[in-house]
Amino acid sequence: MSIQFKALPTEAVRTLQRGGPDAYGRAPEHRISDGDGVPCRHCMKNVATGDGYLILAYRPFPQLQPYAETGPIFLHAGECERAADGDALPEMLESSDYIIRGYGEDDRIVYGSGAVTPTCEIAARARTLFARDDIAYIHVRSARNNCYQCRIERA
């Protein structure tokens, strides 16, 4: 089975980069990267030392509901090119492990699908989850802070 890692859509990112409101209705905060652990969810690369980035609240779900987690993410402050959809592990996934969690067509967590997974096993775990009929898509989240990293879909 083929999978695709999906970055945030460019249209939504450009709105945020231009000062548009985040999931809490607030303007993104501006910071300068020290080069350590600032993964942009649009280009799926780390923000380089000295480059500007945004911190903002993001909700990767179409509408509010009890499972629609909202949390902090980072984006380049300036325009960056969206990472191409593909089966290659995104460059920004540098931690030793991540939470891999499946969601149903109703955008709710599918219980029993979440697991802290070694980074090198993310693609295999995603393929295993996609063998189930109740998994519509998968989130990759920080194993330590639960921050949204990216989405995985069937190709």
C-alpha cells in the first residue's frame, strides 16, 4: 500500500504568514530560530538558525468537536515552498519517535490506533493502520508534546 505525507495547504499557510488569525483568532507570534527543533509544517524542513518563524495555534480538523485537538505549530515567517506529497519521511521528523494515530471519516480518534512509534517505523505503522477499514487518515504528532506534525493519507 502506498502512503503520502501531507504538508499544510499553501493557501492556509499564506494567510497565517500574512498575519491572519490562528485557531484561537489571534495573530501568529514572530520569533527568530536558534536552529534547534523548529519544524515548519508547510515545507516540512526545520527553520534555519537566524530565520524568522511563526508560533500559532492550529487545529487540523474541519470543525470543532470533542476530538478536534488544537495546539502550537511552527511555520516559516516568510514564504516557503510546500513539501511535495510523497512516501518519503519528511526531513523535519528528526526525533527518535512520534505518536502515530488514526482518525475515522468522522474526524474522531479511532481508539486503539495510537502508538508511540520509532521514526524509522512510521511508514510501516501507517501501512498497518491503513489495512483497517475504520482508518481514514493518520496524524504524526510529537511523542513528548503531542504537537501536530503532518498528516498521512493513502496514496
